[in-house]
Amino acid sequence: MNVFYQQIEYWYKKSALALANRENKKGELEKRLEIYENAELNSDFVINMVNVCGVYEIVGGNPDIEDSYYTGLLHIDLISNQIEASWLIEGEQHQTGYGFVFNDTLVIHFNYMADGELFNGIVAYHFLLPNVIIGKWTEEIAIENAFEMGRKLQPKELGEPYPEDFFSAN
């Protein structure tokens, strides 16, 4: 098995672990299974500051706490030639960050407030496919690194129309 298929399998297995026992996320797990089963390496895809932008459904594991997982949304935007990111974890915790693209990796410094204290960290996302990211993150107080797996949402999942809805081939 080549590296790409090992990585996509890892992405799916970590996603399944984080989504286990979450009845409201069964549909998300099914979408990830479909991506995993149909994944093919796209050697022509190269990430850049524009095509990383979008909204991602994320799942992850917390460092230093066994069996501690989370879900959320990650919004990536390009503003003044800089990547800006915002997370909404478990529907309540907001995090913000900024970063850049280097080779096939998106690197973001993030921070958030918890219990009146500011926490800082860094995350690096590797793009396996245009819509699949594997992330590894840490923060200043963590002893271990943690994981975050993402799936880029399609416009219809966000309630946005596809351009094809307005333009035809005729």
C-alpha cells in the first residue's frame, strides 16, 4: 500500500474514532467513508492561498487526555494576502488564527480564551485531496501533539448554489 492510501486510511480511522458514539454525526462519518473508499491520488493538485479557503467539518483529539475528542467547524479565508482562520469547537468555543501555505502544508498560529486565560498554539494541515486535510496541533501547555481531521464542505452543504445552477453548457 502506498503512502497516499496509508494516509487516507489514517484520516478515516481517526475520524471514525472521534465520531464514534455521536448519533448526530452519523451522516458525517458516512461522507468520510465514501471519500475513503473512493479516494484516488490527484498528483496535479497543488494547494495555494486561494484553494485552501472554505469551511471544513473537523474532528479531533485533545492532547494529554485519553479518549477526549471534539467536532467543529473551521473557516479559512484569505484577507490581505494572509490566511485567516476561525474555529467553532463543539458549538461554543471560538478560536482564531492566521497563517500561510508552505509546500503542501497550511500552517496556522491560533489562540483562544478559556477561563479568563489566553492560550496559543500552532496547527499544520496537510492536504491529501482538495477536500481532505490531516492536521497536527499543539499548544503551549500541551505535553503531546493532537490530531485534527477535516473535510471541506461543498457549497450545497453550506446552502450556497453551485455556479452550474446558473450556467449551462449550452
